[in-house]
Amino acid sequence: MTRDQARQPGDRHPTDPRPPQPLTQYFQHITQQARALDRRHPLLWDLLVTGCFVTAALIDYTSGGWKNVTENPTLPGRLILTLSLGLSVPLLWRRTHPFAVVLAMAPFAFINTWTGALLQASHILLVALFNVALRTHLRTLLWSFALAVAPFVVAAFRYPAEQGPEQSVAPPAMSLAFSAVVGIAVRTRQEYLASLVERARQLEVERDQQLQLAAAAERARIAREMHDIIGHNLSVITGLADGGRYAATKNPDRATQALDAIATTSRQALAELRRLLDVLREDREGHPEPTAELAPQPSLTDIDHLIAGVRAAGLPVHTTILGNAPLPPGRQLTVYRVIQEALTNTLKHGGPGATSEVVMTYGASGAVTVTVTDTGRGAPAPAPAPAPVNGGRGLPGMRERTALYDGTLEAGPLPHPHQGWRVHLHLPEEIPQ
């Protein structure tokens, strides 16, 4: 029997998360329900709270409890009722107009102390001052505190023989100050939580933006790879097919060789596309990381195979390599794609009798310079075709690859009187990280 099997249902593993207490869950549930009710029906919640204080004030009036603390038990009942309602009903607007509530209650508080009624309803000023601290500015809070304390100062001078100024003013002032401090603390916590929520929202927006940027960069990378794979191989296949068609009537053996080369190039293109699509698959059970054979990343060791395919398509290519230095895989891929794109463009636009020359010069610390020139005169176009909306992907793709390594790429016709096209790539030395 294992240790986990020997555990009883009531046992808790030391690494298990501590379960919440039932009492805590209950109060959290009640609090969430109350807040949800307040959000859905704010007026109903205000009526409930105000009704509780009005009911307590009326009970003090109807039961005669106010006579136990009053300085003048002979006060008329209508005055006591008016003071009870005046000190409790304004709470209905405590959240929308907190300072106005204090102003409305202040006259009743003055009358309450001047007549000696000293109703318990006067303590509702604590609730009003709490809402002022919670929802208004500091200056408004100071004015509200002064208005709330003033009636007790009046009581201290009105009835000095009973308790004296110290007992009549200090305790109520301390209670009102404590209520204001609690309101400020609650307001500070609410603002802090609101800032955390806003920060979380901003982080979500930034995360979504980063994902969109990453998706756009990935789409651009996939478009470049697809253009390089399909565009080059289709150009080679087209050249082989044209050559095979002309050789079919005069030299069937050359036509057969052209067909074999077309089949080889097609299989190579399909293999590269499969590897690219395998890398892009999202569900690769048993392959959490892309393997090397799935990643379609040609290197400089494949240059000879690339040039052989171009020569088989009918374009003579002369290569010159100066120096020898190892390059990182990313730089090798950039150099390979630039040479591939330049030769592909010569195949498509160089015209009959065009030749090409590739000169590659290695420098120190990963620097490399590549120059691809051709003698093409341009193939005549049968009809002007509309330019693609995105401006094509050949030259922009080469520039994007070059910019990744802070390199420079120049592409354009050779200066007069020479004919042809020139592509010049330079990748500077790698900066140590």
C-alpha cells in the first residue's frame, strides 16, 4: 500500500491548498450578494438603509426613550417627531449629495441641542460624515466636520452644569473624527483596488497587442517562407518545362532529363512545404518541441544544390567565394534566401541568353557580403498586368530579412552602358550580447 493510498478521507496532505473556512465563505457570499443588489438597484438599497435609521429614530420617539437622556422632558411630541425625521430622512441622498445631507441635518442638530432634546438620532451625523469623507474633497470634509461638531459646542455652553464642555464636546468630536478617518480609509482602499483593476485591464490590452504583433510577424515570416519556397521552385519548373518543350522534337533524351528535373524539383518543393506546415501545426501529439527535421531552414551548405537546380533550368551561374567563416543559422538563412530570390528573378525576367554571377565574401565576426549580378535584358511582357496590392513579397521580404541583422540591401539595374540587374547584400559584424 502506498502512502497516498493509506491516507484517510479526512486527512489533508501538507502540500494541499488550505480550504477556505465555512464562516469566511458565508460572509463573502453575503457581501457579494449585497454588492450585486446595490449595483442592480441602488435606490432600493438607499431606501433600505434610510428606512432602518428612520425606524430606529421613530422607535426612540414612540417609546419615550428620549426622555431618559433629555434635558427638557416637557418638549412637545411634534417637535421630537420633526427632529427625529429631520435627522434621519436626509440619509436617502447620502451617496449622491453627501455634503447637502450634512447641510440639511445641521439645523435640526442645532435645534436638538439648543432645546435640550439630545435625541439619539443626532448620532446619524456619523453616517453622513462618513459618506462625505468617502466621496468628497478634503475641504468639504473639514467644513462638514465643523458643522457636525458645532451643535455639541452649543450644548456645552447651553447646559454647562450637567456635563461640562469636556464631556459634551470631546467625545462626540472624537467619534466624528473616527468616522471621517474610517471613510478616508475605505476610500483609499477602493481607489487602490480600482487602480489594480485598471492596471490589470491595461496589462490585458498590452498582452492582446503583443499577441497581435506576434501573430502579424509570424504571418509575415510564413509569407516570406511560402514565397521563397513556391516562387523559386515554380520558376525552376517553368524554365525546365520550356526547355523540355523545345527539346522534345529534336532531342528526346534532353526532354526526358528536363522531366526528371521537374519531378525532382516538385518533390523538393512538396517536402519543404510539408516541413513548414508540420512546424505550423498546433496539435502535435508526442512532439512538444519542433524537431530539426521539421524546420525548413536551408543553410549555406545548400547553395550548391540551389545553383545546380537553377543551372538545370537553363540559367548559367558562376560562383566566387572569398574566405570561409562559420555563420549562425539565422544569417545563413538570410544569405540563402537573398541569393535564391535574386536567381529566381533572373529566371523570370532575365530573358533568353542571360547569365548570372554570385560573389560571396566572408568577413570577421559573422560579417558577409553577397553580390548577385546578371546580364539579362528583360523578357518582353505580352500585356501589362496590374500590380499586386501589397507590392509583392520578393524585394520587401529580402529587406525584412536583412533588417533583422542591421544589414543593408541594394537592388537595381546596373549603370549604363551595362545591361542587367544587381543585388548587393551586406550583413555587418555581430555585436556580442
